[in-house]
Amino acid sequence: MPVELKSFHSTDRTLWSVASYRLTRSPRLIMTLTLTIIILAGGLVAALIFVPWRQTVIGQGEVAIFDPLDRPQTVDSQIKGRLVELLVKEGETVQKGEVIARLEDRDSKYLDPDQEARVMGQIDALRNKKSAAMERIDTLQAQIETLRQAREAKLASARAKIAQNRQKLNVNRQMLRIGEQDLETARLQEQRIETLEEAGLKSRRDYELALQKRVETETKLQKMKGDLVLNEQDIQLSELEIANIEADVAEKIQKGRESIAKARETIADIEEKIEKLKNEAGALDVRQSLRTLTAPASGRIVNLTKLGIGQLIKEGQTIARVVPENSSRGVELYLSGVDAPLVQTGIPVRLMFEGFPAVPLAGWDWASVGTFGGRVVAVDPVSTSPEDSKKEGFRVWVLPDPEQPDWPEPDRLRIGAKANGWLMLNKVPLYFELWRQLNAFPALPAKPEKGVGPKPKPVIKR
């Protein structure tokens, strides 16, 4: 009996232990949830440590035209006039230089339709006057040359005459010396005959003949002296004649040169008047060309002003705008002063355009859906004017990335469409990005990819 009771109590205790365990153990669902949470936590920690994250800078802006030559250009009236003809319609395609409108000039200075013809007539008249003055200069120069030749001929004749008179003077001087000798001989002969006559060796007739001979010799000598004086006077007169010839010709040449100088002064005045008239004619020609308004570039007419034929157009008034068809599209993004220093040219950008559905995952650019690639090509060094509150901040120009798919067609992505951009900076671990965001630290400055961005300038060595 006691043995049976002991066995009964042992079995009962075991049964009660199993029942208690079943009542106190955790449900299977809780175990599964706990295990799942532990796995997720471990995966999250692993992701924070090993999963990379792309730091970004967010900017907002719009699609714009990058090349200034491709931007919309206005057709402005540069003169005050009356609209007489309008040759285009809103939305019409035009080519560069095509006539858009014609005006009638209403300036009082240019109302005369024959003003340009009259100016050209004045220019022709002045040119004829200039030709006459140039011909007069040629005539005066020919006269001066003739005077010089005549002067040389007269001077040669006068010099020859002087030479001839000097030869005569030399001959007369020799004859004078001979005459003086003859006179001395006649005097001696007279004295000898007089002595012989007193001695009775010669007759009175011989003495008278000797006296006559002496007198004749003296007369000839006086005549020779007179001729010598005349020769010297002729030489002096010839020299005076040379001086008169040179003075006379020099005076005439000087008058001719003065006439030439006056003629050249007249030509200079005529040329000045011709240049002024040419400027006036050119201004008239340009003024006439301004009456015709042409397209500054090939493109489409937009914003055509509502004007009627005969309506007055003010100077500087815009008639229409021409939007080039093949424009170099880009995106103007505006960044804050905190983010702008982090951006450099050449870094990639993911863009989301207005009207194009997209799922942007900035940290994982490879997983972004519906976004388009771009590259930063310029960063403004100064902020925009605070007066324009819609475009406040530092402007960044983004162009299509040549290694990414093309942007939408121009007829779908139009100029002025809003755009959001994520400028890709450095790759960091995910925990680092969370830690940075929690502490409100700025992102790391961007490092341009190899081969992208501005090239360094070469160092110039002396």
C-alpha cells in the first residue's frame, strides 16, 4: 500500500510540471517576431556600416537657354514711325533676315523722299569742284616747272654774256697795256725827233708827224680805257640781270606755290564737306534700312504686339519676339549660401522636370526613376539680387550629361518649365549621413570625377 501511494504521487508531480511549462512558455508568434526584429536590427546595423550613401545638395530652378545667342530675341523699332505693313503672324516660323514689318518714318528731318538723291548730287558737285582744283594744281605745277626752265635758260644766257664780257675785258686790258707801251714809245720818239730837229738833223715835218703820232696814241689809249670801263659795267649789269632773273622767277614761283597751297586748302575743305555728306548719306541709308524690321534670328514668332496698320510706333517699342527653334537647353538651379561652396563644375546632377513623373532617390542615384542626368558647367561667384525673391541664392548652370539618356524633346520640355535638381557630392557610409543630418553638419565638398571639370592652368616658369 505505501509503495503504490509513492508511485502515484511521483506521476502526478510530473504531469503537473509539464502542464505548468506549457502554461508559462512564450507563444510561437512572439518568438517569430522577436527573431525577425533581431534580424532586422542586425541588417540595419550592417546597412548603416556597409551601405554607401550619396550626399546631395538640393536646388530649385527652371529650364533656360544656356547659349546667349539662342535666347529669345526681341524685334524692336529703332525709329519713330507709322506701321504700314505687317508680314508675319503669331506662331509663324521665320528665317534670319526675313522682313517682319515695314514702317514709314515720321521724323521731320527725314520726311523728304528725295533727300538722299540731293545729298548724292551735292557730293558729285563737290567732287567736280575737287577735280577742277586738282587740275589747277597740276597747271600751277607745270607753270612752276616752266618758270624754272626759263630761269635756267635766262641764267645761262646771262652767264654766257658775263663770260664774253670778261673775255673782252681781258683783251682790252692787254690792248691797254700795249697802248701804254705804244704811248711811251711815241713820247720817246717825239723827244728824239725834237732833239734832232733842234740839232738840224730832222725837219719840222718829222717833228710834227711824231707829235701827231703821240697824240693819236694817247687818243687810242683813252678810248681803250673807256672800253675797259664799259666792259666792267657790262659785267656788273649782267650780274644784276642774273639777280633780277632769280628774284623775278622766285617771286612767280612763290605765287604759284601760294596758289597751289590755296588750291590744296580748297581740296581739303571739299573733302571735309564730302565726308560730312557721306556720313549724312550713310545715316540716311541706315535710317532707311531701319524702316524695315527683320528677324534677328531663325525661329518662331511669339508675343506679337497687337498693332494695326497706320498705328504709330514709338522708338524702342517691341513689335515681337523670336524664339530660336534649336536652342541649347540647360537648367538654372539656385542654391543657398550654405550649399553653394560645396559645388564645383563637373559634378553630376539628377533632375526632375515639371510634368514628368519621377521617383527620385537622391542617396542612391542608380535607383532614381524618371529623373534625367546633367553636369554642372558653371557656378556664379556672387549671389543674385535680393530684389528678385523668386531667384534668390547662387545660380548654378546644368547641361545635359552626354553619357546619360537625352532630355525630353523641346516640344515637351519647354523653356521656363520648373525643375528640381539633386547635385551629387561624395559617397559616404549611411551612418555618417544620419550622424551628419542629426547634428546639422554641412556635407563634404564635392570632388569632381576624373577627367571632368576645368583643367588646371599650366605653370609658367621664368
